[in-house]
Amino acid sequence: MKMSKVEEVLASKGLFLEEVPTPVAEYVPAKIVGKVLYTSGCDCRRNGKLLYAGKLGQDLTLEEGQAAAQQVVVNLLSVLKKELGDLDRIKQVVKMLAFVNSTDDYVEQPYVINGASQLLVDVFGEKGRHARSAIGTNTLPFDTPVEIELIVELY
């Protein structure tokens, strides 16, 4: 099968899409409403295992948080590919909602999530720029450091 332009950019960075795991609870990984696709939250697993675990400001450095956020975007793109069949159907990334598992006094959540935002701009160019919220939380499922949802507009 032919690679999309997005997959070619990912491959040039040594990043590749994976199989989308079966949800662990009662939800779907993505939902299309009209020309808008909403994803459920994803974490930083690769081959079924968390690449990073724990809290920012305690267990992980800013750079590790950014790498975790980047892997989350790769996983979200895997969800989008499964749902759409072709990532070139994405007209633009509209919104990112990101949660960072962090200590009470940690305030660098926006810098952690820049790892995700930058990858979207790298692979989509200007249509990867998006509105965003980066929210600190005291815990996330399975001790993942970052969970992210995306909203994208489709052609």
C-alpha cells in the first residue's frame, strides 16, 4: 500500500505507525461527525508497552515528557490512519487537548506538550498548527505521563 505524505515524513524521522490496540474500556478510538474527526485519548505506548511512566517534576525530565508526547502523536496518527485509510484526507488539525501527569508544583506542561505540537507541524506543515490546551493533572491511567486527544477537519 502507498504511504501518505504524512507517513513519508514520519519515516524520515525514524517514526512509524503501529496497529491500534483494542480499547480497554467502553469507547471507540475515533468518531467522525460530518467533516470533523474526534479521537479518544492516547498514551505513549509502543508495541503495547509504555515508553515512559510516572510524573513530570518527579520521575521524568522535560525532555522525556516531550518524547512521550511525541509518541502519543504517532499513536494518534495510527488511530487516524485506521479510521480514514489515508492520512492525506486530513485538511487540518483543529484542536489538541493534552493532559500531563505532574506534581502539584510542576508548571511546564505547555513545554512538555510542545513535543506533540511540533511533530504535528513537522508532518502537516501549516495545516498542523492547532488550538491547544495543556493541563496538569495529578494522575493518568496506567501511570502514563501524557494523554492527548485531537480534533481534525477532513477533506
